[in-house]
Amino acid sequence: MGLTPMEFLKHGGYIMWPIILFSFVIVTVVIERVIFTAREAASRDR
């Protein structure tokens, strides 16, 4: 296939941009929740 990520996005059309944005938001929320949960667990162990 040999598409660069930008070419892949162009071939995907306009629907790819909301998917990428939503994916970025989801990954950000998951990372934040993992950090929060780890901090809460550490503070409860004290």
C-alpha cells in the first residue's frame, strides 16, 4: 500500500478528521483516569 499517514487521511476523506480528534480525546481521558486512579490508590495506602 505504501501510504504515508497524511496520504491515508486524505484518502479517508472528511470523516477521518473527527475520528482522529475523538480518538485523541479518548486517549487523553484514559491517561488522565489512570494517573488519577494511581494517585488515589497511593494516597489511600498511607
